[in-house]
Amino acid sequence: MISIRNELPTDAAAIEAVTIAAFASAEHSSGTEQFIVRALRDSGQLAVSLVAEEDGRVVGHVAVSPVTITSGSPGWYGLGPVSVVPEQQGKSIGTMLITRALAELRTSGAAGCVVLGEPGYYSRFGFKLDPRLVLPGVPAEYFQAITFDGASPVGQVAYQASFEATE
């Protein structure tokens, strides 16, 4: 049985291993996802960090970190990376992680969340293309947002500097 819980300090190595395995053959992977998660953790920017555990083994992870929007709209976050070990993919573990992460954001009073990823997958969670929000340098259809509170802001979105980590 899969359980979802908050990351513990002792989970860092397992999360890194899960992230490496999950993205090893991913088509759009930068190969740096494990470094991004580590940099977010080291800089105190993991607003939500959840693991999926089965029989005491970490088999999945989701990271959520603050983003900035040029309009200055507060309370916005970015979902990802989301990682599930290859042998457990397709078993709804990613869905469980994302659903719980979004619920935690809503409970915390977040205004909304953005994601860069496959539109067909993330639209299931309520993410939608919003042409008023732009992530420079990526195809617009792969950048989606979900608003929890109020109107969607307008502007360019920037992820944490940790997303530039390469080691």
C-alpha cells in the first residue's frame, strides 16, 4: 500500500535516487532534476516536499516551490519535479502526490500554482493554459496554471534560481 507523507531529513538520498531513476529515460528531461530538488532543499525553497512510500521504501516524490510573476502577484508556486520510480509508474502514485501537494497549497492559502509539463496529464488536476501567464523560452501549451483564489495574474513567471542547478 502506498502512503504519502512529508519529506523527512533522512529521505534526501532516497529522493535523489528516485528522481534520477524517474527521469533517466524521460523524453524532455534536462538530466538535472535531482540537482534542482537538492538546490531547492538547500536554499529553503521547498514549500511542499512529499514522498510516496511503499513498505518503507520511497517510490515517489513531488516538489513545490515559490515562483515570481512580473506583476508582483503573491502566493504563486510551481509544481515539480514530480518523480516516480519506473517500475511503479502508471499506478497513480504521481496522481496521489500531485493531488496531495495541491491540497496542501490550497490549505496554506496559496493563490495558485503553475506547472511545466504534458498538458493532457496535468489538465486532469485542473491546470489550464492561461495565455496571460508566460514562461519565457517554452512552448505555451506546455505551461499551465491553476488558480485557487481570485483572478489569474498577468505576467512572466520565473522559477527559483535552484532550477538552474547543474550539479
